[in-house]
Amino acid sequence: MKPSIDRSALGFWNEKDQRLTAAHLLDQLDIVLRYNTKQVTPFLSFALRDWTEGILRKEGLAYLLEGGFPDAERVRIVIGPWGEELDPEDANLSILEVLPANPQARLEHRQILGSLLGLGIEREVLGDIRAGQGEYYIVTSADIAPFIIDYWQLAGREKIKAALCSQKPNISPDEGEKKRVTVSSSRLDALLAHSFGVSRALAQEWINQGKVRREGLVVNKAELKLQPGETISCRGCGRIKLLECTQTRKERTAWQLILYKSQRQ
């Protein structure tokens, strides 16, 4: 019998729930290795997704990420033996469209997620929740979609109607907030802290945890100097588009930027 996955990787997780989820993921990888069969994970957050990908690469397993949207944050991973051809259909996803019964009503992300969890649905079977032009789109496991359609009738106080999405979702573009921040230097940690309104120590913690990317690539240097035109993203928080910088009379640096706060969970 083939050896099982090294469980020492679980030491990465401190929180009990995350550690338990990670242990279940390792169980799935064991099944692929031992029985040469495909497995599909639950929907994973960025942190669990990155951790799992690292182990998959180390073990040489084939895998495919699917989240329903091209830029999905929460994804399911289809896993197979090395060299296996994987099909996006194996992810077993459905996209639901939800509309308020009152055309004048406006739904909110927190209403959507809260009401679904209130039905007893686990977060692991729900992917991204995206706003459209008055409607919302929700990626789910195809197994749970019929239950949601039949029993989900309220989001907050609003009556709603959910159905399988029959055409390409019309997702609203992210609306950014133009900001001007003044910093002592153009270091990564300083701009993160001022842009998101957190302490510099917390910004440094995000960087050390691998949550921060510049132009899509993880950066781990808090002292990195940033340039106009760059995009900085922080997992779970949002992203910053840097426009231009000027010097103030007090020899500080003023940055014009656009802040896009994350609305997804």
C-alpha cells in the first residue's frame, strides 16, 4: 500500500476548525494516492487553497481549481493521480440567480450569506457570492442547489426567488473608493496600513502570512518600495490601485489611490 500523506503539515494551522478541515483534505489526498481515484474538495478559502496547492505540488498530483467565476476567490479543487486529465465538470458546481420579489428592494451580501447559513447550509458547500444588476449570483455545490431553490424564500426580511442561472452572469464591476493617503515612506507596510485603516504591525503580519500580493505575486518584504500604476491585493480585505504620488511640504509622500474593499466571503 502506498504511504499516506505526511501529517506534520497540519502544524501550520492554529485554529481548531481550520485544522480539522485541513485534516479532512489530507484524507482526500490519501484516497487519491492509494486508490488512484478522483476527489473533489469542499469550497476553500484562499488560505486553505494555497496550503492545499503546496501539498499537491509536493506530492505530484494532478489538480484543477474551479469556482464558477473566472476570478473566484472560493474554489473547489478537483484532484487526481499524476497525469490524469481533469474535467471542470468534475467540480459539480451550480450557479444560482436570486432576485427580490419586490423589484424596488436591494439585497445585500450579508443578507444572502446569513439567510443561507440560517437554513442550516454549511459554508463549505457555498462558493463566491457576487452582485449583479439588482440580482445576486451564488456558486454552490450542485448537490445542494435543489434544496436551496425549494426552501430559500427570505434574505433578511426580503422575499426572494432563487433559480438556476440560465445564462452568463451579469456581474457588476467592483466600485472603488478614491483616497488620498499621506505616509512617511512608500513602503508596502505603510501604504497597506493607511489604505485599510489598520496598524502597521497588523499590515506586517498580513505580509508575513503571505496574504499580500503585488501584481498577482506574493510579496514578503514589508520594506518593499511601491510605484505608481501597481496593484496591491490583500486576501480577505481587498486591493489597492496606486495612481500617483507627490511630495508634501513636510517631506512626506501623498498617494492618490483607489481602494477596492472585498465584499466576498
